[in-house]
Amino acid sequence: MVEDELAIRFATVLKRLQASYSIVTGYVAILFGRSRRSDVIDFIVYGLNEKRFVELCKHLREAGFELMQGDISSENSARAIYEEYL
């Protein structure tokens, strides 16, 4: 999957939740035509409390996303990530 499709899929989940976000770092440079060694896409999502984070994880799971830093396969594991990681 190309970076653009991935970014659009992720942004679609955020929009569905009416979450405010910014796309930052390397992907922005790619959008402006610069070549990059990394194809990382970084999102900053604003104002996520625990309830909204758990809801976001649910929607991300349903869209086929996984979290590299932890398990979002259940509501309890998403809560644990929020408490320990964020």
C-alpha cells in the first residue's frame, strides 16, 4: 500500500471520530515533492482522553490497523496502553 492510501485511510478514521489532527514530519516533505529515505507518516491527534482513545482504537481495529507499541485488540488493552504509554 502506498503512503497516500495509508494516510487517507488513517485520516478517514480520525474524521469519523471528529478528531482534530495534524500530519507532520517526513510525509509533509513527500507531499511537497521532496524525496525521503523514510516513508513514515506521523499524525498528532489532539485532545484524546481515555474514552476517546479507546474509541479510536476500536475504529482503527475495524479499519485493519495495528499498534506497533501495544495491543489494541480489546477495550481493556487499549485502556492499558492509554494509562501506561500515553
